[in-house]
Amino acid sequence: MPLYEFYDNALNVIPLSDEQRGQVSFGTDAVVAGLADRVERGGSVGIDGWYGVDWRSLIGALTAALSERGIEAETVSTAGLYLPQDEIATYQATYETDDPSFGWVNSEGTLQDLLDQGAVEDLRQRLTAEREQALIVYGPGACVAELQDAYDLRAYADFTMQPMLWQMWGGELVPFGSDEPAPDYAWKKYYYNDFYLLYRQKKQAFQTMDLYLSAVHSDALVAVPTDVYNHVIDELVKRPIKQVKILQPGPWGAYRYKDLWDVPGLEANAWNELAGIELSILVDLGGPVNLNMPTQNIMQRPVQLVGQHVNDTYPDLFPLQVWLDDGYFPKPVPFERSSMPIHDHPSTDYVREHFNEPLGRYETYYIIESYKGSSTWMGYKEDADLEEWERLCRASENQVEIPNWQDYVSRWDTNVGDLFLIPPGTTHGHGGNQMILELDTGPSVAGTEYSFFTYDFARPTWDDETKTMTGKPMKMHTKHSFDNHRFIRENRVRSHHRARPITVDGDGKFRKDQYTSLPEMPFHIERVFMEHEAVNDTEGRFMHIATLAEGKRVTVRSVANPDWSTTIDRFQSCIIPAGMGEHVYVNEDGSHALVVIIRLKEG
């Protein structure tokens, strides 16, 4: 699925002292020169890193810079430290499983599981021996525990999720044990195994690294010494944090985005992620090039970010996410064109049993815009034959149309401010002619998606090369969907799943609502109306994600430390760390603003 990043108003500004800023290298030329200046004749350098880094460009530039300084260098790729590819594949297969759509999280493995320990020991001996040439070791695993103390200089080259996915889908990703792309690399290898090995090695490497390298763009590197990097992370998680949102064309591909954002190359829009673990964070350190890093990095300060309860209950997990689903069509279209797939989500028990994930997918739909004919699909009609519906879906597998599908699934007229509670097993889907704010739990440390598609109208989906709806129909997950199903009917939807707002705070100048909920839903949805400003509080325990639903621009500012602030535009989110405490929303426009907030119930 194609992804488009949107960088407008995404910068997080972290102030550095003149001394700190002077230690940061901005731009590839400065980074390479700075690295070369720290390498002595006969010295050793280990540059560990994530998938996606352009190693050839980085190492080529470094060796050229060393040559200019009269230092010869030998380079060693970590590809030679790994087990043979067939043994790596056998290891990965355990976690890919035979499930056609999902895998099993490798919750214990480390990168050492895939390394040839004899090759690692041979390299260690070379690193500790005297030599004339400098020795540069690079690639994932360069700074494993067995090698980290043998280097004179240790660096970590980092990469963000979306550009890495572009490489994977284009057959250009270089995997473990190779210096060449693997065109057949399968996404399940990454999401269920390789991510976790890389992540654990990254945390290990961070303990002894001397330099952090932002290496998302080979022509825009940034190098940050460890003490300055740690300062940046410490300062980030004190403040509201913005992320680089993504926009995705999908099976229904709508067009409201054209009125809102200029995104080169995007010609239809479906799912947009506004906040979540998959996204990247852009940081202005006061130099000519911005620091770009994955959101996983701020999980280095979990208690400040997500709170003690989440850290204790779901280690490493960023538990919430926010999506914006487009649904505007300038001319009327049938529901089979405007609707997202009919689907449901799994519970915590289900994902633990089947995928070894920590948390289920609990979802809400907040209607943020509505147009004529706006609708949401949820639950089944009271008189629907649900055994027949299941039989039809299983027989179809989205290859054969079910002409009378509306005889089974219930349609609900919608308006702005409606909130649908969607616990696991509830059949639902965006019906179109509206914009939906999805406020959900994030089930996976890696950002794996858990939606069980049941029926997608046997329609072609989006082909981003031709920019037409001529792609293959989406694959369904009917077994998981019906194994997980609760077969909820419309009367229960009406009585239990259509939440209503209850006023819990306000003074005439602002109002805070909290929507009614269900016991199984682990979070609250709240909204704050204001003319000029409104107060709120994380209580030191609850991470909030706030989205500006109405208004032009709002500033989110700490009460105790007013410098800890950011601004968000309409349909933009920010993360408010649990440790931030009392904060204020300031409406920059001064007329009317509405912020929608998701926060956990327990903290």
C-alpha cells in the first residue's frame, strides 16, 4: 500500500545551548567530516543501524574523507557475521507461521540468534589487534555486546518506518546477512521477527554509542553526540509532540484531502495516520538540517511518556493511535465505492493467543465532518440470518459479489460529534460522505495492523502506479473475523455503542465533555470546546493524544513550564506526555475551537 508523508507544521523545536549545538553536525558533508576527524590511523569504528540505511553512500563518503586525511581504511560489512541465508530463513519461518495474513511475535530473540559466533569472535580479534589501517565495521549488529567495547568510536545510524517500507515494497530492502536487496523479502519477516531483533539490538547499542546518526536521507545526515541526543529525548518527552502524518490511498479513495493539504503524488485518499508508533518525529535543533527519527526512540523514556501503569503492564508499547478516514466525494457514488471494507478487530485475549501481541484493537469512530448521505456501518439487522451471512462471506472471499449485503449489515445516519464505540468482534465500517476520526488502541510494539476484513464488495482497489481503481481486490481474513465475531445486532448498537457526551468541566468560557463508554473499552474519549483557552491535566499518569477537530490552530502549553508548547492545525494531532501534568489549550483564532482527546482509563 503506498504511503505519503506530510511534513507541514510537523517540526518539534528543542532548544540547545550554543555549546550543545556546536557539537551537532548538520548535513552529510559535515557529518562525514566529523566522523573522519575522529578516526585515527589504526583506529576502529563500529556503525550499527536499522534496516534501510544507505550504507554504500555513507561508508563510501567516509573512506574518501579518510583518504583525504592520509588514513587508509578497511571496511567490513556485518553481512559476513550472519549465519547462511537458509538458516536465517528457517529461524524467521517460526515467526512468520503458516497464517496467510499474520504471524507470531518473537518476544525473546536477539540478533545474536542469527550471528555466526565464530565470525564474531574472529572480528573481535581483528579489532583488538594492532594494525596500520583503520577498521570500519558497519551494518545491523556492528555493536553487539560481544564487539561494542572493541571500538574506539561507536555510532548508530537510524532510519524511519515509512521510507523503509517503500524499500521493502519496491524490492530494494537489504536484509540480515546480505549486502544486496532481497526482492522477495516478505513483510511478515519484518513485523514479527526482524523488527524485534533490530529493536533489542538498538536499545543495546544505545547504551554505549558515542554518536547518533539520523540517516533517513543520505544527503541530509545529522550526527548528535550521545549526551546531546539524550538531552534531546529528555526535552522532547516533557513537551507536546507532533509527528509526521501519513496519507494512504485505499480501496475507497476519497477526495476531501484536496481541500485541505497539497500532497504531491496523492490522487485518492483513504486512511491517514495522525498519531502512532509507526510515524516519524521531526526535530529542529537550530541547524540547517532537521533531525528525523522514529517514534520508538521516545519510548526510551516510557514512564514520562506513557505513564507508570502502561510501562509496567505493556513494556515498550505505545498504546494509542489516531487515524483520519477520508470520505468526501464531489458527486454521489454507491456505497460499494464510498465504504471501507466490512471488518472487525481482535480482543487482547485473541491477539495474545494467536499472534503473541500484548493488547487488542479497541476502536472508536468520532464523526469529525459529515456531508449529505453520511453513514457508518455497524452491527447486523435484527432479522438478518447471520449463519447465511457467514456462509456468503466465506464463499465469496471477496472474489464474488454479495449483491444483498445490505440485508445483513446495519447502516446508521451520522452527524458531526457522533461517537461509535467499537469493541473487539463488532462488525463495522466507514460508509462514506463523512470524515472519521479513529481513536484506537495500538496493539503492537512494531505497529502491526489488526483489522480482520470480512467483505470488500469484490471491488478492485487502488493502483498507485496508474492512479486508478484497477488494483487486485483486497484479501480477506474471514477465518479470523468469524472466529473473533460477536454478531452484535442493531438494537444493541443503538443502546450500547452510540455514545453520548457528558459535561464534566467548564466555566462558561470552555467546556469539557467525556463520552459514555463500555466496560471493555480501555480508554476515554473526551472533547474540549473553547473560545480562547481551556485547561486539562494528564495527572502525571495518563498520556493524551489531542486532535484539533474544529478551529484553525491551537497552542498546547504546559502550565508549570510555558516554554513546553506546540501548535496544531485543524485535523492534526499531538502527543501530550503523561508526565506533562496540567496544560492549557490556547485558541489562536479566538472564535471557536474543539479538541478531541483519547486517554486510557487506567493509569
